[in-house]
Amino acid sequence: MLELVQKNRPQRGNLALCGHFRAIGYNQRVSMQKKSSRSAAPKSSTLKTQRAKRDRASATRRAPRTPALKVLSAPALAGLPWLVHGFSTRQGGVTGEYGGRQLNLNLTPEDTAENVARNRERLLRKLKAVKANGSLWPLALLNQIHSAAIHRVYGPRGPEYARLRRDHLVATSGDGLITDTSGVLLGVKVADCYPVLVADRRKKAVGVFHAGWRGTQQRIVEKGIGEMRRQFGSKPENLIAVIGPGIGPCCYEIGEEVESAFESQFAYSRELFEDVFDSWSLKTKYPMLFLNQRAPGHGEPALSRHLDLVKANWCQLLDAGVPEENISTMDMCTACRTDLFFSYRKEQVTGRMLAVIGIR
Ligand SMILES: [Zn+2]
């Protein structure tokens, strides 16, 4: 019997030092959308008829329905019955900004604390992070500072837990949270940075890490696994790790300072960068080319350097001893999918999503 194996992810070469990194497929989607040029102006009588039709239609049109709250779950973690986890999207909240009915989960200059609280409640109810008496689990969030600082959330006798009960926040700076206490949801706030969720299926312990370029460069995920080993006795082979949605190498152009920061830290740093030909940066860098109507392609080609943060964090998980088959990625670019995600790089003025994990 023939077995049809569909390979939809290109295989990349092995990485020199980070072990047998297997390909994560990214679509380098460069779509050029031409605005349709307006044809000859219609006659005024035609316009009147069209407007009357449009007015009639809008009078009978129902108010747009609130899109359902959409939370993504990772197949690798969905099978653990004791685990609660999810990657929020922008869809299905009460925030009027950023396109309306958005699920903004952290206070921004444009949104209100009341909206954020209502959005957070929606998320927790959707995930069934609810106590027997109907009240919500505490949600532990950090004051994120793009560091590699990791904090443990202890049980009811711990100092953090007391603060959690009071205001649902760990008023501490850092970018990683770990716990083996049930009934607490750990979260990181993201809008392009990568959230990484880790679950120890034997010890029933969890971790969440905020990995932007600075946190990744400071090896937050590698240190996070080390903390789980130290604090819970976690064995890497029992860990399941998921790299959530974030800005992909398709959209993440970086400057020389980021490149040299990675070079100073990782022997395999060259494997993390890609040179991408970018027509937009060509226009930005060489505007005279276009003013002079010089034929495209006759100037110096504009190559921009892009960073692959998924690959970087994948390597760190491997280096920490997590087996490759236990690592997965959501494989979604926040900047390519602003219909689904907030993207700080793409939108500048935007909301924040949460990636959360907890123990029932
Ligand atoms: Zn992209």
C-alpha cells in the first residue's frame, strides 16, 4: 500500500552548533497589491441610483456581529488534561480602538483599564480558568523589561501568591514565570515578541517566557529550562515546548547592533540571519532611483538583514536538552497576519496579546 507523505515544509541544512535543527517553514510572502485605477466617472443619474440603493441597504443592514473570541491552542499541549494554555488573538474583545471589538489585554495609551479587565475576564472564561465558586484564577503578569529574569510563583504561602490574590499581578520586573502551583495562570504580554510555553508532563510544572530579540540574546528560554530543572527537578526529555506566534523572519528586519549582539553571544549566529531583497527598502534607501525613473534593477540591490527568532529559540531549547520531537512552533507571523494578531512593528499604535499557561 502506498503511503502519500506530504511535505509542506522545506528542509533546511543542519545547524553547526545548535544540533539537528529541523526546518521550520516560513512563507516569505511578498505581495504587491495594485490599487485599481478608477475608470471613467459615472454619470450623475447612475450615481444617484447607486446611492439610493446603498442607503436602502444600510438602513436594513444589521449591526455587525461581535467576532467570536479566538484563542489559539498548540496541538502538542492540547492533549494534557491537567494543563490550561492559549495564545490570544486580537479578535473578540470589547476594545473600540485598533479596528474595533479587539481583545487588547494590556493597558495601552489608547485603551481603558476597564476594557482591559473585561477582555482579560473574557479570555480566562474562554480557557475555563475559573474556580469552583465561579471566580477567576489569578493571572500572574510581570512588568516586562526584555531581560532574562525569571520568577517562580509559589503556592498560597509564598509572597507572590499573596500579591496575586490582591491584585492579580506579580508587581515584579522580569520576563519569565514558572510554577508548579495549580489554579494560577501565568502570562506574557506580546505584540511581535515570541512567547514560549513549556510544560513538564511528569512533574506537572509550567513556564512561560517572553522572547523578543533582547530576551533571546540573553538566552531567556535556555535559562528558563535551567530554572525548571533547579526548582522542580524537571528533566528536559519530559518537557514539551511551544514557540508561539511572533514576528517572522519574513518581516523582522534588524540593524547592525542586533546582529553584533547575537554574534557576541552565539557561535551559530550567522545561521539566524537571512538577507532579503526588499522592494520597499529599495525605495526608502535609494529614492533618487525612482525620481530619476531609472529602470529598477539597475541600481545596487537593496538587501535587508532579517532575524529568525524562532530558529534562535529552537536552538536554545535544543541546547537545554529538550528533544527535537518535543519542540513545536505555531509558525505564524504577527506582522503578516494583522487580521489576527497585534503587530507593534507593522502598526506602531496597537494592542497587546497574552500567551498563558497554568495547571488545573
Ligand atoms: Zn511576516
